[in-house]
Amino acid sequence: MRDLVLGIESSCDETAAAVVRAGREVLSSIVASQVDLHAPYGGVVPEIAGRSHLRAILPTVDRALAEAGVGLEDLAAIAVTARPGLIGSLLVGVGAAKGLAFARGLPLVAVDHIEAHAYAAVMEAGPDAYPNLTLVASGGHTALYEARSPIEITRIAQTRDDSAGEAFDKVAHLLGLPYPGGPSISRLAEQGDPAKVRFPRYRTRRGETDFSFSGLKTAVLYHLRGQDALAATPPPEAIQGRADVAASFQAAVVDALVAPTLELAQRRGLSIVAVVGGVASNRRLREAMAQGAAQRGIACLFPSPAYCTDNAAMIAGLGWPLFQAGRTSDWALDASAR
Ligand code: KG4
Ligand code: ZN
């Protein structure tokens, strides 16, 4: 039986392709990053992203097949991120997947990017990792999902405003650190004191779980400017204790993610928590979540860092159970930003 799935991912600023056997065994995972193209702007520029996906997509697919040592004729299906993301970027991946699938008469499987992030933890941990509570903390999303299986996943809480990754990116910009903000803040934070500045930890009313990060971002802004609303943000070289601000900000994000997640897992009687998405590669978050979970008798799963940030192995991986469940798409498949 054929059990190889080619995965294609182009929802944001990484062009990625991967070949995964039976949803678990990664034969290749290629990520062509556009970070250098977007860094001068301090964030992803959709027009630039779309155009560079177009240039990179077919060479990236070729590399993934070559590295796996397989051809299109060996595949069981082609899986592609169809939502959510930047529409101009998604369309490039969906167009390429449709073209290849049509040319080879292969089934086409549409994958939800968020559900694929959630699957990344299970791809490595194995099928016993259900039911679980999955925290997706990425640049585009911060939300909690109850997952019963790779394809039965329901959102139960989310951010009211910014995502955790966005907060890292915006605060990095304030601090004069390069994009993407997560890695650059966590690097600087290693030299700082996380208890130096007490930034707010947002909590909703009792019994409700939600995240919010816009207040934290504003608190960092006022910390840098002083209380004068009309004052300008100081240039990075003039910021005193930049490493302390980075460490204190990171500690606030970590607390704001860990406590609500573990409380909700306990309330719902879920004994497994998975933490996924770009922010899940943050070392402090991994440590704090693992420690808090252990104290509550909850098992904690994280994907390897390479499968936390955007990649196509998670797309090819989730493509397999979707394909097996008969969830294939016809040629009318369209990308959707939401
Ligand atoms: O999942 P991802 O690669 O793309 C989206 O689907 O959004 O997440 C990217 C986000 C960015 O905001 C980036 O700053 C953040 O993940 N990130 C991190 C770290 N590495 C990436 N945030 C905190 N600590 C990190 N080490
Ligand atoms: Zn992502």
C-alpha cells in the first residue's frame, strides 16, 4: 500500500515541502525561509511573501522529493495548507498542489494550518497522545484546542487581541531587535533579570479562559517611554536595561500562557497538554510548562523546535489521517485566509 504523502506549506513567510510516511516518519522536510527578505520591514510583507513563494515553490518540492529519494509516482496523496494565512501566499501552495495532483492523478488533501501545528506534537509522540489540550502559540494565533484525534479538534479558548508571537515581534521592534522577535528576545533575555520589571499578566474572570497580549505590549511601551503619552519611544541604544526588559517581558508571556492552559486542562480532566507553534520553541516556555504540568500530574508534549515553527512535515503528517478518513478535495479547492 502506498503510504507516502507530499506536504506543501506556504501560508506565511516560509515556503516548505516535505515527504512523510504514514503520518509519522519524516523522509524529508525542506523549509525555504524568507526571513531575510522581510527583516528590513520588521514583519512579513504580503506582496513580497507571495512573489517569493512563487519563485521557491517548485524547487522546494523538487528538493523534498529528491531528499526523500522518491518521485511523484510513489505518492499516496498530496496535502497542502489551504487555510488560514495570507491569501496571496496560500494560493501559491494550493495552485502548485492542484497542478501536481491533477497531472499525476493523485488525491488532493486540504489541511488547516492550525490543526497541522497541533498534529506536530503527536507526529513525534505517537497516537497515545489523545485526548489532549493543545496550546497553539504562533505568530498568527494563540488558542487552546481540545483534541480527541488528529482530525477531531475543537477550539475552546483564544486570544482576545494579539497572539503571543505577535507580542514577541512587536516588543522586539520596540527594543530595536531584529525580526522575527521571538528568537531575538529570548537570546537577549538570557542576559537579563526576569524579575526586574513586573509587567501585567492578563487574567479574565474566574471560570473563563482567554488570552490577551495587547495590554502587555502597551505596558512595555510605557515602561520605555515613561508615563508621558506624547513622549517618543527612545532609540534602542538609549534603552536602559534592555536585557532586563526582554527577560521580564518574556516571563510575563510565559506566565500568561502557562497558568490558564494548565488550569483548563485540569478543569476538563485532560491529562496531556501539547504546546505547539513558533512560540513553543521558546526554552523558558517549555521549562515553565513542563514544570507546572509535572506538579499537577499532567504530561506535557512539545514538538522538536524544527516542527514548532512553520514546516511542511506537519502538513504531510496530518494529510495522512485526513486521507485515510476520505477527506480529499476536488479541483474546486480554494485557499481561504480565515
Ligand atoms: O508558527 P509560526 O512559525 O508561524 C505562524 O504560523 O505564525 O510562528 C512564528 C512566531 C513568530 O511570531 C516568532 O516571533 C515566534 O513564533 N517565535 C518565538 C520563538 N521562535 C519563534 N517566540 C518566542 N520564542 C522563540 N524562541
Ligand atoms: Zn504557523
